[in-house]
Amino acid sequence: MSLSHSTQTRQILMEMEISSQQQTCTVFFDLETTGLGPSCDIVQLAAVCGDHTLNLFMVPRCPIQPGASRVTGFRVRKHRLFLHSRPVLTNSLRESLVSFITFLRMLGCPLLVGHNIRRFDCHVLARALDEFNLRSDFQKVISGFVDTLPLARQLLKDSGLQSFKQENLVKNLLGVSYAAHNALEDVQALQKLYRAMRPTANQIEQHTFTLDSLAVAAVNKAAGGSSGESSLSDRFKTALNITEE
């Protein structure tokens, strides 16, 4: 069951009426994947900016790890994707990335915000973009990334919180619970959390980074001696050390 890129794009255009004078905005995004390893595949990509949302599903090209399936509710049966036993409409990974780029372009070069994205989501996203030669197109339509995990640690360092997982932050700061580990629910909750934390422009700038800066940091970390002919992409992948926060 699939939804073509052209249909998805038309749907986005119909649902969004963004004024031409709109300035840089903040887009909250999240990925659900087949696991936490460096070779995991994207299953869901969601983004929200105010009332504008994007929510895309993909049939992964590798098995969903049992632990990930228990947490997210995603399963694949006969090449169809199910969420909590219900089938969902899917796009190919490339179609989803192109739709994401289209969504961001219409928002006027926004800043992308996510929780724990510096150590996980951005690496998975960068690998997918590179696979389809879409990194350049993607980087032209965004201003950068902000990870709310280190930002929250800075802003709430005297709060006594023992865990800075997003679900825990939402519960403690907003006093609510939500359906965590669904990318759309996660980004909608993060948008509210971000507003409640009220970071200053200077604090946001301190935590802003790009995919290129991540790649440079990964290469420097991996350059512990070998100066072979491995490509930047190869060294970037070997440098990944993804852990759950």
C-alpha cells in the first residue's frame, strides 16, 4: 500500500497556506527506526511547525528489531507496515525524504529541533540523504539543527531532574503524559516542551549545529591513526557510537 510522492506533495500544499513573508521558523522533527544501531532503517518521519504537520511511514528494508517493535508498535507483514496491528499508508524512503525537503522549503529555511538528534537521528538522516544524493538539496532548505537534550540539561541543571529523556521532561515540566515513541506524538509534545523551556536566542545559538559539523567531528574521532583511502562517508559511519539517552 503506497502513496505517491506527487500525491503526498499535493496534499502538503493543500494543507499548508504559508505566507510569503514568513521568516525563519522552528520545525520539530523525529524519526522512528528499526533499532538503535548505525545501520538501522527509518520507519516513520514526522515534523511539526505550529499547526503544520508532516507524518510519513516507510516499509523498512531491514527487519525491525524485536525491542524496537515492542516500543514503537511497528511490525512488517508481507511487505506491509502495521502500527499497533493496523496497516498504514507508506512511501518509499526516497519519496519521504523528498517530501520532507519540500515541506521544509515551504517553511522558509527553518531551524530543525529534536531530542537527542545529535547522537542518533541526524546520523540516520544524513546516511539516508547521502544514499539518494539529497544532502545538498536538504541543507539548502534548513538553517541548522538544535538538540534539546543538551539544551534542557543547560536550562534545567538546577532542577534536580535525574532523567532528561523527553517523556520525563514533558511529565515534569508540563504535567502530562503522551504516547511516546510515535514520531508525530513526540514532535507535538516537543514543540510544547520547547515553548515551556523558553530558550534565549543566545542559548539556541550555542546548541546549533549542521550535518557537516557532525561529519567533521565524527571523522576527527575516527582518525585515530589510519589515514587510508576511506571516504568521508565510510569514516563517518565507523565513527558512530549511538547510545540511548
